[in-house]
Amino acid sequence: MNEMRGFDESLPMALLAARESAMRRFRPMLADHDLTEQQWRVLRALSAESAPIDVGGLAERTALLAPSVTRILAALTERGLVDRTMSVDDQRRAELRLSPLGETIVATVAPHSEAIYQQVEDAFGAARLSKLITELHDFAHLLNEGT
Amino acid sequence: MNEMRGFDESLPMALLAARESAMRRFRPMLADHDLTEQQWRVLRALSAESAPIDVGGLAERTALLAPSVTRILAALTERGLVDRTMSVDDQRRAELRLSPLGETIVATVAPHSEAIYQQVEDAFGAARLSKLITELHDFAHLLNEGT
DNA sequence: GGCGAATAGTACACATGTTAACCAGATCGG
DNA sequence: CCGATCTGGTTAACATGTGTACTATTCGCC
């Protein structure tokens, strides 16, 4: 009836569907540990950092917006998984790191996460998956820099 | 420090980043027409259907969850963009279609949407984009059927 | 030094994601 | 028939997405 691009053939829909089919496998496991997908992203990002990181840095690494990070950190520090202090040389900036308890949680959950990722990798093929990820990175970089 | 897979190399993060880099270009245009990304998905899905469709069908085609579709339809019918009636043979089922005003809105927004999509296609390459979408579809199908 | 612009972070408001509970209409087996 | 069950849809509750406004610093510059 109209000339618009097919629904299912659009990239945003394909990205959404692909992500949902993958995340569907992770969420139940995370729920067993009372973690949302986003909370787990924040914990992982903190775990990957050796030095403390600030809110902006976390937002960038986790692909979350600053207001979301603020709320998630409130929940995680409340639960004692994250420690927070103020930077001495810039009183606006926060210094965030995993608490010992947070480290324990990450160490507990990570193997489960990795196991599920392995299933996904096996189902699709490791090489094929790797190539797909590379294409996605290229895509993001091209769009973010161009214009 | 731990053996976990690199953050940025994980597929879910790559999918998220890619989608965000694309959607960033669409959202301002949709906001100009007072539409959210999800409302536009619903309108497009309705526009693509010749016959009326029910809530479940919309949820499936738009990759939204039923509760979200319920709320979005409430907003769209409120604005007079969508018409809703009850199915005669199954009083639980809704019959949804675009109102004339809704058709007008879709016809107005679609060219803008298509223009942005063209930019994206040009930036990444049409053939390459097409192949990427195919891979994403394959990925979703493999994961949804296997296990 | 001190004022205006930039920056980090938060607070708010509204829309959606996610899960579970719930209601009414449809279906099936006895 | 009719009650047990299933199914379409909504409601509810809480977490996140998204854009905007606002506070507290810090910075640039005169």
C-alpha cells in the first residue's frame, strides 16, 4: 500500500530481535541472583576496571544514560556491592569501585554468564559470531563519527 | 583480574551500541511529530496490515511486550490515531486499525524516516547492511528454536 | 581574584521494559 | 451442560530509557 521499507527488514528491528533472543537466555540466571541486566552491566564494568571510575565513565562503558547509572548505583551501594567516595581534586566527581562483597558476587555470577555465552557461541558458530560483532562495531563507529 | 569475556566484545553490548547509534538519528525526527520510537513501531505495523490485527499480533510484530502495547494503544487511541473494536466471534480479542488521521500521520512521517534510513544505508553500504541484517535474522532464529 | 561558561552529577517527569497477578471470554472433557 | 483449564488482555509494581532542568564545582579568561 505504501512504499515504506519492510518492517522486519529494517536494521533497528533486526538488532532488537537479535538482542532479545540472546538476553532471554541471560535474564533468568541474573534474576536468580537478584540482578537486572543493567545492574550486571555496571558490576561487570566496575570489575573490569583496576582503578576507580566515575559516573560518566560508567555510563559510557555500559551504554547507559547518566540518570540510569545514578539510580542503579543507588541500588547497588544500598546493597553494599559498590563503594563510593568523592574525588579529592574534583569535588563533583565520584570514585566508584566494587566492594569486597561486590567482587564476590561478580565471581559467583560470572561463570554462569560465561556458560550461557558459550551456548550462544556454539549455536551460532564462534567465527561467525566474532565476525558479526566486528560488523556491529564498524557500524556503530561509522554512524557515530560520520556527520 | 578475572577470566571474563571482554565487555565490549560481548554480543549483547555490540547489539546495544549499534542500535543506539542508529536510533540516535531517528528519535529527534520522531519527537518533532510527538512520537516515541515504540509508538512509531506500532503505527508502522498497523500501516503494514491490510486487515485489523489484535494486541498479541501487534506485540509480536513490533517486538514489544503485551503490557507495553496496551499502554501505547491507550495513548494512540486517545490521540485518535488508532481505531479499536471488539471481535464479534471472540469477545476477548481486539481489532485494531489505523484511523484516517493515523494514516495521515504515517504518510507524513514515513518519508522522513526513509530519508534517515537512506543516510544510514549510504554510510555503511547497502550490500553490507543487507548482509548484516540477514546475519541478525539467522542469529535470532537459531537462538529461538534451538533449546 | 572573580565572573561567565563548561562540566559532573542528580532530580524530575513521563514512557517503556519486565514480571506477576488478575479478569473475562473461550474450550475441552466428562 | 458445566466446571477445570486455557487464552487474550489489562492492571500493578518496580526498574530503566529519555529528555530536561537544576545544583555544585571547576575552568577559562580578563
